[in-house]
Amino acid sequence: MNIIKTLKKYESKGMHNNLPIIWKEAEDSYVWDGEGKRFIDFSSTICVTNTGHSNPEILKAIEKQCEKGMIASYTFATEERAKFIEKLCKFTRFDKVFLASS
């Protein structure tokens, strides 16, 4: 399968065109293509990518949340969201924060 060709045929254009790099694996802030070339992942603006790929601490937290059978987005009230926002405000010294998906 020609992945780039298939995506160009069936996927609508978003805000930008993607680079013609086909990710095969990722760890921390790096991604590798099928030829073993390593790239710094500068795409970390969507959801949790900026925490690093394959981050064991984050993976454990995601697994723990999945076991509850509840994956809440940034719009619904949950204890986890309240704790995160409080911690984020203390860390950044902001009075308030606004969570968004990008």
C-alpha cells in the first residue's frame, strides 16, 4: 500500500499538508520512519503528544483511567480534570487556564 497516495486520495486537506514521512515508531520526542531515520516530533500540539511518545508514567495514567471505563474530554467535569487544572495553575502561576484540543 502506498500510504501517502492513499491519504491524498481519501483524506480531506486540513489546516496544513503533512510532510511525506510515514511514522513507524515513536519514543519520547522522537519518531522514526520505515527506513530508520529519526526525526524530532514537532507536531506535539494535539492532545497528549507533547508529553512524549511511550512515556511510561503517562501510559500508566491512561491505563488507570481506561479501567474506569470513562474517557472524558476537556469539556466535562471530572475529578481528574479538576486536579490537573489546579496543578497546572500552581505550576504556571496563572489564576485560570483554558483547556482546548490543540
